[in-house]
Amino acid sequence: MDGHKQEDVVEYWQKVFLPLMTKFEECMVHYKGPNLKHVEPILKPREHKIIPNFQNESSFHANEQVRNL
């Protein structure tokens, strides 16, 4: 079991992580509609555009191969 369904993990995601990500999404570029139209965020004073860099296990392990030249 990897623990993603444990009660404390679910509570953290629902009460901390997801509300925080919702707040961050307001400062991220969005893509809307079937043509994925680029929509810039409307930033308040002193806010900065957030560019997320998500990765999954496959990208994490992408450069693990040792190269022999």
C-alpha cells in the first residue's frame, strides 16, 4: 500500500493541499475551449505568474541510465 488513501493523507489533501493549489491556480496560465486558447492570469499588485513544473515517476527516472562513451 502506498498510503494515498490513509485517513491523514486524505485529510491533508482536502484541507491543505487542494485549497492551496486552487489559490495558486489563480496565478497560472489557463487553456480553455476545444482549441485550448491561451488565457493569461489576472494578477493583483505584487502577485507573480506561477509556472508549474509537474513531474511523475516516469520523468523522475528518465535520466537514470548510465552512458558509456
